[in-house]
Amino acid sequence: MNKEQTLILLGERVKELRIQKGLSQRKLADIMGKDHPAISLIESGKTNPSFWFLLELSNALEIELNKLVKDF
């Protein structure tokens, strides 16, 4: 699996978890103290988030980081 495929899978996983929590992209961004496009870019696989961003994201989604990136 290449980088682009991995980022797409990550984006799909984030979207799946966000929807399970009943959150919009905007609400998730608000919880994280980020702007809405940051979430959109991740969910579309168009950006490579930093480790710190992934930690913040997993905290906002209330899951462990390893569960966010499982199967990659």
C-alpha cells in the first residue's frame, strides 16, 4: 500500500468514527480547536496529518490512537 492509499484509508476511518459519534466535520473541528477545512482535508485523503494532530483527533473522537490507525 502506498502513501496515497494509506491517507485515503485514514480519511475513511476518521469519517466513519466521526459519523458514529454523530459529529459534523465542523463540530469535530470545534472540539479540536481547529478549522473545518483541516478535517475535510484529512477525510478526503489530501493531507498527511502530523502525529500530534492524530493524537488530538483520537482524543476528540474518544478513542485510542492505535484504534484510529488500525490495519494500516
